[in-house]
Amino acid sequence: MAAAAARLVDCHCHLAAPCFLPAAVAALVVVAEHAGEFARVAELAERFPGFVLPCLGVHPVQDLSPEEQRSVTLKDLDAALPLIEHYKDKLVAIGEVGLDFTPRFASSDEQKEGQRQVLIKQVELARRLDLPLNVHSRSAGRPTINLLKEQGAGNVLLHAFDGKPSVAMEGVKAGYFFSIPPSVIRSEQQKLVKLLPLESICLESDSPALGPEKQVRNEPKNIYVAAECIAKIKRIPIEEVIEVTTQNAVKVFPRLQNFLRI
């Protein structure tokens, strides 16, 4: 197990739009938010084989422009589903998918139900393709976990979970994993880290967001900051955090085993 100590895995980052340099980590699990990003994510995976590992999915919030966003609808899946099928053998997960009930995005029951239907379709797709789910749940922790359980979702990573720690424990009981970003050093998520067992924790950067400093572009290398914070909260060596979170990453994303020696 000693070899794992130096091999961090970023379980959730966005590299499709900006250009990032390779980071000091063993693997980047890169997510997409809509069909327009799929080709870019696939291109990055081809440029950096075994390092950039792609997830394709449709996010609950869709960008119409840099200034305008809206709640996802089933129509947004139309272009995405055939492309996911096309790339299915190269994917490590379906993502980024989920629910986002932030009022400015989902203020009506119709919008929330539209998000639920889009997520259900992608849970069904993940089950059919035997792939894990990389999941967003902002302002919707309990509804997301409940839906995933109701739909029989298997391997699940809940990224940057902002719900109550007690709700997260319902996900732990279901066998789900939770990835912690570098912003944990300045957020209420420290309470979540304290309660979660290390065996349920992964590391993520969510690049370019959720960095150690507000409104400063985040990069995958900053997952080491998250690991340090977790070690401090749990009063354990950082080497243990890195080793166990890397093992957890392989559990939630089995295809990682093809690229990591642990």
C-alpha cells in the first residue's frame, strides 16, 4: 500500500473550457456539463491517456450564456445521450449529473421535476452501461440522495456536498462516497468531514471553482490542500488520508484500476 501514498486522485474537475497544465496528481476525473463539452473532454482524454479520465453527463443547471443560466430539461438530453453511447467504452462515470434546487435556478415545482426526470434518465443509463455516477446536489442534498436510493443507483460520488452532515450519513449507509474540495479550509464542510468515515471520502478540486482562496482559479494540484485539512480535522497523518482516499476513488470508479498501481 505504500505506493498509494504519493498518488492523489482528483475525483471531480472541469477542464473542458479553460486550459490547465498537468497537475501533481496521478489521475484527473474530468466531468462535462452538457453535450457541447463532450468533444473537448474526449480530446483531453486522448491527449493525456491514463491521466485525464472522462465522465460525460448533463448538469442540472445549463448555461445559455456567461450571464444566463437555467434549469435543465429533458430536451437537453437529446443531443447528449447518443454521444454518451458513442464514448461509453472510454468513460469512467456518467457525470456531472444531479439536482440543483438553488432558488434562482429551480424556483418552481415544474423545474424541480424536470431536473428529477433528467437525473432519473441518467441513473438508468449509468445502470445499463455499468458506470458510476458523479453527482451534483447543491441545495438538494436530501432529495438527491433519496432519488438515487429510490432508483437503485450503485456506485455514487457526491461531489462538494453542501447538505447537512446527518443527511450525508444516509448516503454513507447506502454505500455512497463524498469528495471534498480545497474550499473545505474556509467552509462549513469541515463539519461534514468530521462526521464522515475516512472510508467514504474522496478528494476533488472542482477546478476551476472551490479553491483554497475565494474567486481565485482553482487547479487540480490543490487537492493536496483538501487532504491536509482532512488530516488535521481527523487528527491522522496526511499519508493515511491520501492512501485511503485513493483506494476509495478506485472503489467508486472501478476503471481507475486500469491506470493506478495500488
